[in-house]
Amino acid sequence: MSRVMFRRALWSLRWTILWYVLGIALYIAIVLSAYPTVRDNAADIESMLKSYPDALLRAFGASTDLVSLPSYLGVESLNLIWPLIVAIFVIMSGAAVVAQEVERGTAELWLSVPESRTRLLLGKLAALLAGIVIVALATDVILAVGALLVGSALGLGQLAALTTILVSFPVAIAGYAALFSALLSERSKAAALAAALTLGFYLIWVIAGLIARLHWLGYLSIFTAYSPTPALASGVVPWLHVLVLLLLGFAAMAAAVVAFERRDVTP
């Protein structure tokens, strides 16, 4: 891995990471500010939610349990909104690792440094992974502080278990976003393919949960392995899910390196 490229790529991501973290912080602050009211009126709200179709609740990552803080955070943030926000960050950043250089005509300049293609791309990918870890850890800090402000607490074990999920899920998305970037010459096309695949995974997950005979489809979706609420509630790391997501992400990144080594970088 090129340390120079790693530092340069991470530095170029600094403002993107900052704005996404601030956006997550603002959203979680809004969600947690409503928690005391929801907690006090949980019985009425849960009764109302039970009248909703299961299909609607599953599609939006909702639950009828709003009393416990982990369940509430899952419903209002972690199950759907957080992965949506982070997926946008990862897709746009991952789709840029190669395709943006080719599209801008800076690829030849980028490759003129005395480093191999593999080391240069690994430096960029490492910076993207570091960005994912920063966003995940920042989310943990925001949740921990916010929980204290509303009169609750999240233990270190709970936050650690959550972190594994919050890191592994976007790593999977980053992997195939980077692969599309290594194969294509336009960032927009790479991002569009990564977004379409992510949406496809989501739809497969919803369908698998709604139709019993198609339950097996769930094994084909990364959303099946994304289980933040149980991890936060129990403090138990779902290692099988984490390993599946990381394996997918790193395998796709390895394929991206191979594709980049073999491709012509001219637009």
C-alpha cells in the first residue's frame, strides 16, 4: 500500500466525511429528542403500529417495540436511514477511486509516480476503509452521548457490537463500488451500478421476508446480514454476518485491483 496515496486520498475525503458525520449527528439528535415523548406514550404508538401491514413495517425497518432505546434507534435511524446515508457516501467515494481519475484525464499523471498500480489503488481503498471506520465510530460517540442526554445509557459492549455491523455493511458496498470504478471510465456510471445493486439487495431482502416460499432469497442479500438492532440490544457480535459482509467487500476490492492492473486508463 502506498502511504503517500493513503494520506492524500484520506485528506481529500476529509470534508466529505465531516459533512456526512454532521448530517448523521443532526439526524440522530432530532430522533433522540423525540425519544422521551415516544417512551412515555409507547403503548399508544405500539398499538397504532400493530395495525400497519407487516410488509410496510419490514420495508421501512420498523418495529412495534419503541420502549427500549436500542429498538427505538433501530426503527428511527439504524435500520434504514443510517445505511442509506452511509451507502451514498460509500458509493460516491468508492465509484471515484479509478473512474474519476480516468474521466478527468488525470489517470496518467496519477500513475506517473514511482509506485505500482496495486499499491496506489490499495492506498485509495485503505483511505476509503478508514473513512468508513471514522463514520462508524463517530456514530457510536453520537449515540452514546445522545443516550445519556435522554436519561439512558449504552454500554461499551453494546457499542462495540454495533460498530462491527456499522463497519462491515458499508465495506461490502465499498467493495463492489470500487470494482465498478475499476471497470468503467465514468464515475456516474460506476455509482449508478453500485446504487442499483444496493437497491436490488434491499428489494430481495424485503421480498424474502414477505413471501414464505421465497425466504431463501434472503441469503442473496447483504441486508440479511445487516442487523444493527439485535447487536446494539444484546452486545453480541454477529460474527457470521460480519464475516460474510467483509468477505464480499474484500473479495470485490481484490477483483478491483486485478481489473485496474489489466485495464487501459485512457478514457
